[in-house]
Amino acid sequence: MLAKVYSGAVHGVEAYPVEAEIDVGGGLPAVVVVGLPDAAVRESRDRVRAALQNSGFLFPEGRLTVNLAPAELKKEGPGFDLPIALGILAAAGQLPAGRLDDFSILGELALDGSVRGVRGVLPIALAARGGGRKGIIVPADNASEAAVVAGLDVRPVDCLVAAVRFLAGEAEIDPVRIDVEEVFGNAAPAAADFADVRGQAYAKRALEVAAAGGHNILMIGPPGSGKTMLARRLPTIIPEMSLEEALETTKIHSIAGVLEPGIPLVTARPFRNPHHSVSDAGLIGGGAHPRPGEASLAHNGTLFLDELPEFRRNVLELLRQPIEDGRVHISRAIGTITYPARFILAAAMNPCPCGYFTDPRRSCRCTPGLIQRYMSRISGPLLDRIDIHVEVPAVRYRELAGGPTGETSAAMRARVSAARRRQAGRFAGERTSCNARMTHRQIRRHCLPDETGRELLKSAMTELGLSARAYDRVLKVSRTIADLEGKEDIEPAHISEAIQYRALDRQLWA
């Protein structure tokens, strides 16, 4: 007898429907799983057998064939356990098959028949709705995540018996519903605030410009100057995520398995801070079975790289593509997977190996050659892709001990949000989201300096040796500074400030 159960699988950040076809036939007892299963899927036959028997069901004798279609796409993970088990029961006549067509089903089975949570539930739920399924049956641990999808009945189950009784019409399972607006409204406020930062007015201004235009920023200063403290507060001044951005971010976190329990939707902008020993697959994504890396987990948020020169150079060079394109492409023999990776890169570094080259209170013992080798760990092309380079000096005692607290993140976010609204109006109907993402054509259209501004740019190109890419970055940052001030035209003062944000990587170690 043949039975069919609907499920889903993830490819990149999108999901596609999977049909689990189960045939119970004659012959010697055997269980064969086909349809490009990985090791976890092939092992499901043993988990399913034990779960069925320990739940009081009979495992059919004879040859049992499980086909996961479409057969040309790789199937990964233990999420097919529950649909395979239900399909076996339906094929063996122990479960009426009438309601199986209404639901997409996924979940991992323990040997005692309990259902465990799996990765990638949100994109699979979205695919189930798009495929015309009435609802989805998921592990109880993943129910709130799936319930974010409007128009889909989410039925949580904690064991195989509960799923069988529900599909047989013997028991009812109340659908789980999530009020997305309420989730956004109940988002916990950020614990960090720029009001905690004493001094560093210049660095805070640079971070405000970076947040307003989506620009990458590099902070250079001695140890203890507050670079990490400043970077951790950058997400608090970026405008709140929209529902579309929240869904995009949640999908990535769900696929990577880092979605926090009990949180159905990521409402706060991510802040990812990988250690400098991270591998290329850890930062960009990949592996034998590709998974999103830190760059994709920071999508719509901030990727903070502390001690930038300590990262392996080949790892840093991999960032050039996501910085430019906002995407990561991972090519394997089975195909190419694309993950979104649109983030603000915030990096921090010391000015020399000992860290005290620019500290007036401590003596630096590094030789010029040692400093040059230290700086050469970061390539010129990567530095060109970082729009803002700002020096973060050591904080003086009087700034730490007294004086008023700094401006709050709420006040800074208000200005940043106003600048982002101006950019949204400017790029209405286009794919560009902020000034940092402007194309060359948009730069020529929206970043037109006057005669004085052109002279400033000419001097910068000549004296600082800025590349053509850095020239465009200066214009983009100038446009953002003008937006923060509510100006339609880019003024010489805006260009002058933007040039200052490019000078550090050329003259600080001269």
C-alpha cells in the first residue's frame, strides 16, 4: 500500500516542499530510503522503527521503500522522522490518510516517540503556506516560530501518539497563534546606551553617521579607549527592524539553529562578535553541509570584528564580496547556495602591535617596520571598502570622573531615523536601501558637490592618495552627513568631514 506525506526542506534561506512517499510491499524485511538522503535522514529508519514500537504501534513486515521527492535535491537533517513515521502508519492501514493532504509535517523523533525541535521551521512554514497547505504540524518547541506565518494553522505535537490521534480525528490540538504586532511591542529595550559612554564625541559622531547611511566603520585606538563599548551600542541607534527584515533575519537564525527558545521572531537588530580565530566557513558560511556564517547571522544588523589585524588575512578577504553585494555565494558539487549578508561592518584595532603608538601617556616600543607589518595584515582593497576610519583616543581622567553623561541612544536614533526616511524617499521604487548601497549611477545623480567641494575632493585624491573606490565612499558619506542635517545639497563642510573619516588609514602611521 502507498501513502504520501508532505514536508519541507531548506535550500539556502528558502524552503521547498518535499513529498515523502512510503510503500509497504512484500519480500524480505528491509527499509530503503531514497531521494538523496544524507546520513541523518538514512538513520531515520532506525529512529522511526524504535519510536513506532515504543509508542505501541506495529512496524510493518516486508520491504518498505521511502522516497523523498524531488529526488535531485539533497535532503538533510532529522526533520523527516515524523512524516516518515506517519506515512508508514498510513501505508500499513494503522492511520486514516484523509487528513494527511491538509498538513505539512516535520519533526525529529526520539526513541520513546517524543518529538524534538528541528531547524528551519520558519522558512518551511512559509513554503507550506505558499504550497496551499491548510496547516503545519511541528514540534511543540518550534510552534511559536511557525505561528509567525499568518494564514497557516500551526498544530504543535510533543509525541508521535498525539500526532496520530489528531490526524485520526480522535483528539483536537488547538492551533498556536502569535500576534506579531504584540511581539514587536513587547521587545525588550536594549540594555546598552550611548549615555553610558563618557567623552569620545568624535567617535560617537562617526558612529551616528555610519548608522544613518549604513556605512562600514573602523575604529583605531589604544587598549581601553572604549572601541568595543562604542561598537556594542551601534545597534541601539539603527532604526528598528521592519516585519520583512525581522522575517529575513529569523529565517537565517532558524536555519543556523541559533534562534533563542521562546522567541518566535528576532525583533532586535543582530550584533555578532566572532573571535579572531574564526575560520572562513565560520565567518562566511559553508561546511560539508553548508550553514550560514557570522556574516549572514549579522544580516540587517552589525558584524563587529575586534582586533581586526589578528584575523587571518584569507578570512578577511572573503568579506569583500558580502560587503559589496550584500550576499554570500557558497559553491559545492551539489550546487550553489546564496545567503543574505547585508550588515554594517564595525571593526576595531590597535594602532600598533603593543597598542600604544597614539597614546600620549604611554610609550610605544614598536619599530616602524613592525608597525608596517602589523598594518599590512589588512589589505588595501578591504580598507577601501570600509567607508569610515576614525581614531578613538584614550579617555582622559576628567572625562571619566565627572561631567555630564553623553547623549542618549534614543536621541541619536531619532536623527538617524529621520536621515533614513530621507533616503527611503530618495530611493523610492529602487532596490537601494541606504546611501552606503548607492550604485555609481546614483552617486552621480545624488552626490553633486559644488566647485569648492570638488576642489576639496581633488586635494584629497592628490595628497592622501585615495583610490577611485575611496572617492565614491567619500561622496556617499558626504550625502549621509547632509541627510543628517536635513540638507538637499552637499556642502563643502560635509565633504570636509567625510574626508576626515578617510584620512586615518593614510596618515596615522606616516
